[in-house]
Amino acid sequence: MTHDVYTLPPNLPVPQDDGAADHLLGLELPDLVLESSLGPVNVHDVDVLYVYPRTGRPDRPLLPGWDETPGARGCTPQSCAFRDAHGELQALGVRVAGLSAQPLEEQQEFAERNRIPFPVNRAVLLRGQERFNVYCSPCHGRLGNGLGMIVRRGLKRPPSYHIDRLRQVPVGYFYDVITNGFGAMPDYAMQIAPRDRWSVAAYIRVLQYSQDDSINDVPAEMRAELPSPNAPAAQGPKQ
């Protein structure tokens, strides 16, 4: 059983403003850290915090009376609208977060199912690869295994992207780490533009797939582009 959670049905009841939140006008958001699909977020640091009860799933029926409750239906289109405007909002320096009553695992499923804020195509992945090779591969290596050039010269090795923990995180996790840094890694918000961060994040996910797939997973017309298994290995730097 599936249903369309992305389109609003006609004749939904319109919510009425009862004035119960009028006293919040002009107040600051509290210093409060909450878990999210992209890791911990402090709501005090965001500019727009939109609050919704829950998003629907195509494979699950709506809660009884959901469409009849004013303001209940429409959480998924609302979230997707913010997703579609993500690049424009980022360019303006506007930080957005959504606050839901759902468990974290349901929020992560929603974020993964609805993908990153723009279509992933070959051009996006090639751009992600180019930016990754410039800014990420010196530490993480071109295969994402944590054996980059400066690691081979003594820097502490970062975790491989191919461990189970990082293979299971949503793509947005990598975007967040590029933006805010993590552990010993500084942020790259000044070096990598927001759209390019998503391209890098998408490319990292492709790297993860590439290390766990077989030749049969590659389209036949593209197999000729792959290096021959008998080709000589690239030589590392001489000591």
C-alpha cells in the first residue's frame, strides 16, 4: 500500500490563528542542542526554525483523522519546499532547521529518502570529485580510505569512509562535517561553497558504493572506461 505524501488533497481544513503564540514575537530561540539527521544542532544558532508534527511515509497509512485535523497535513511538502530553496537560503547566509515530534530514526529516513537539495547527476559528481581531490584527498586519500599524502608523512589517520558507521550515516552528515568540522578536522566553509559541499558529499557516497560493488554493477557501456586489472599499479613517492 502506498499513498502520495507530496501532494495536498483538496478541501483540507484551514487552521485558525488563536493568538496562543503571540507572546513569542521578538524573543530569541533558547540555547538548546537537539539531535538531528545531520548530527547535533543548537536551535539558538539557526535563523529559521519551522515546527511540524510529523512527515508521512509513502509505505505507511496516515494516522486516523490526520487530514481532518487543521494544519496537520502538509509537513512533507513544507520540508521539501525548504529543501528546494536551500541553495538560495545558504547564499543569503540563512540557517534553517526543522523541528518535529518524530523519533530521530524517522527523521533520518525522511532526510535520506528525499535526498540532498538538488539532483545528483554526472556533472555534480565530477564537480564533487574535483573538489574532493583538492581539499579532502590529502588526508582521506583519493579512495577515501584515510591514507592520504600527508597521512603517509606522519599525520594521524582519519577514519576510512568505508567503515560501517560512515557507510550508514545520511549523506547530509558529510555536508555538516565539511561545514562545521569534526574532531581534528577544521571546517571548510570558507574554501568550499555550499553547493559544492553537497557535490562532495554525494561523491563520498559514490566512493563508498565503489568499494563494495562488483563489475556486474557497472553499466556495460561504461566498463571500457575502467582501468584494466592487469594495468601496472601507480608508483608512490620515493623515499
